[in-house]
Amino acid sequence: MKMTTKIKQRYFEFGPRTGADYYALIGAKDKQEAIDTYYRDVSEEPDIDCKELSSVTAWGKCQNSDDVEGDLDIEERLAVFEDSGVILWPMELIQ
């Protein structure tokens, strides 16, 4: 039997290579929604862009990242990953 998972959203990465000052991984329905989320929740930078990642690549980044409290288990990481909005925040804004 083949297991499948329905992907609810697309994943977009922001960082210096895309003209953004801060790194962020955002789940959104499309690129414009991701840019709007970055602008609203991370930084009000003008003229930013982002790179779309496959869900596998985005999950790898999420799974391998350190959370601030260091106590998220795999189910909690998955819940964060499946939500739309900012999935990985820039550490400069958290500390």
C-alpha cells in the first residue's frame, strides 16, 4: 500500500539570497501570501523575494531546526509545519 499525504500549502524561504535581511520559512497558499506574511510578521522590508521549496525540503529544515525552548517533540513540529504562516523565525527577532 502506498501512503500519500495531501499537501495543504506551499513553502517559501526568505533570506539574504532573496533580498531579505532575515531568514524565515513560511507556509502559504501562494508566493504573494508568503511575501505579505513576511512583511507583516517578520520585517517591513520593501522589494523582497522568496524561493519556493518542496515540502520535503521544507520539512527537513523544520525537523532539523532548534526551537527556542528546545522541547518540541516530532508531533508538535509537524503541527507547526502544517500551519500556514511563519514556520521558522529569524533568531535575531526571537532572542
